[in-house]
Amino acid sequence: MDTSGLPESLRARIAERSALPPIEKVRALLHGYVHDSDGFDEVREELRDTAQTSTFYLEQYLTALETILAEPQPEGTYLRLVAGDGNRGLDDPSDAEAIGYLRRLLETLRTVIAEAHG
């Protein structure tokens, strides 16, 4: 993303968000798209709406999700992300089920980004 034409304050904010660790980016994704949603259909539509404007942050969220799912996390991390940051109740409140939820979110992001890039 070329930010050279943007005001300095906006460039600084983009740089700040881009520098966040993967877990913080996943939290931002969950807070921004999942927390108040009525389910995956609404999440998918919100992601698609964003992708119509730009996939810049969605691609960062995708990479962050891939990273935290590929690297072992302390016990309870995935559950806290989904149940706490995402405000999602799980049938089986465990890391294993939370990982399944995050993988589904990851695939949804991949699909939305691919659709946006045509």
C-alpha cells in the first residue's frame, strides 16, 4: 500500500497497526468483525464490504491468523481469543474447538481476499 500521499498522522497510524504482533492483529480482527456479529454470514459480509475498499488490513489479519495457528500458544490462548475477544460461545469451550473456529475464519478471509483480487 503506497501511503506517500497520505497525511503524516494517517501514515503513522498505518505503520503502528502494521507493526502490531500477530496476536494483537487477531484480537483486532475478532473485535472488529466477530465480537458483535450474529454469526459467520454477517462476518463474511462485513469482510467483503471491507475488501471492496481495500484488502490491506485483511491480508495482515490473514497472515496473523496463519502465524498464531502455526505456532504453539500457551494453553487457553485460543479459547480466550474466540470466547473473549470474539464474544463467541463454543459448544465445547476448549482450545481445540477455538482453533476450529479460527481456521474457519482463516478460510473465510482467504476466500474474501481471493474474491476481491478477482
